[in-house]
Amino acid sequence: MHRATPVPARGIGGSHRGGLSLHRALSAAVSRGADHLRDHAEDGTELDRFRALVSLDPTNEVPAQHLMSLLAERGQPGVALRVFQDLRSRLLADEGRVADPETEDRAGEIAREAAGRRDRSAPRRVAPFPTPLVGRSAEVAAVEALVARGFRFVTVTGMGGIDKSRAGLQVDWAR
């Protein structure tokens, strides 16, 4: 079995700058590998290979962008946006910087495409409660009046267990 030779903590040549150039060389190799995979990989294994590249260098934006695009193309925009969020937090924590504008733009495109695919013609509703709401008719009427006046968001506050959520659902079902 082959054993890897440990690299000194300060990088090649013992200097901190050597360590940075080693990291840059690795990042460049991962980027080239990501570009090659995008152009030549088989469809079934492509996703796994990009995941591996992202895990090798989690702050490299090139394989992360390709992985985000693949996931979005395969109908997984939520997972693609989680890859972006992980990348963004890693960049901030490890390198003290934000993602490149190109990466930010790609994440925005994925989010907009996902929002456009949602079917808004048929609102999703929860099933009505089998029992009536008792003792909250004044509160329900007040919320219904606000909604009727055009307020899109209404906050109902109070102690836990006094049927705030159920009152809101009651208003929704009454519409």
C-alpha cells in the first residue's frame, strides 16, 4: 500500500508563501479538472466527480459553479443553492472574502429559475380542521379585516397554545 508523504505545515521550502502557492496550484488543478469534467465526463458519474472536486477544495468556485449548474439542470435547485451557501460561508470563514460575482450571479439565476417553476396557479392548502375554532371569532374577524384591506402579512402574537396558528389557518380557509 502506498503511503502519502506528509507536507510540512509551512509548505514547500518552509515558507508560508510556499504553502499559499501550493494551495493556489491545487486550486488551479481542481479548476482544470472541473473544466475537463464538464466537457468530457459521462452523465452518470459527472455529479459524483464534481462533488469529489468540491470536497477536495471547498473554496474553489469553479467546480462549485459546475456542481450547482448540474444540480439545477437535474431538478435539484435547493441542493444547488445549499452548495452555494456552503461555498459562501467557507470563503468567508477560511479566506475572509465573498464569492465572485459570477458565482453570485449563477446562484441568483438558479433561485429565479426555481421560483419560476413553482406552480402558483393552484395554491397549496392544508386540510381544514375537523372541529370548529371556539372562542376566537373576534381575533379571526380582526385578521380577516386586515387581509381584506390589502395587508399581505399579518403577525399574530400571544402566549403559546392559544391557537394563533389555527386562527391564521381559519382566515385562510375563509378566503
